[in-house]
Amino acid sequence: MGLCHLLSGYKAKTNPIGEPLSERERECLYWVSEGKTADEVSLIINVSSNTVNSYVAHAIHKLAAKNRAMAIATAIRNGLI
């Protein structure tokens, strides 16, 4: 059991995030993490809400997250936002 725990920790530390997030993807994740809706973020960064949702979806994919909350947690944990 101890060996499994050590190996799981090793994998987590050596498994880097795949493709880096773009500046817009990080910006959108930041605003969503602050509780803003896609419509509010779209007004802040001057793009459509569909574009905001697209940026967030790309970030979710790149971070191998299952949802927005997991993507935000991963981004915070890795110092991306």
C-alpha cells in the first residue's frame, strides 16, 4: 500500500500540464473564479459570451479537468491564475 501511495505521488509531481493556457484562457478562468458569469466576463474583456465559454472550454480541456470548478482549482494549484 505504501508503494502505491509513493508511486501515485510521483506520477502527480512529474505529470506536467499538457498544452499551456493562452493569456485569454487564463484571464477568463480568473474572472470565472471570481464569480463572474460568461456574460459579465464578456463585457469585461470585450468579446462575446460564446467566446468566453469557448476560452473556458479550451482551458478545461487543456487542464484535463471535468468541469469549470476543477479547471479553476487546477489552475490555482499550478499558479496559472
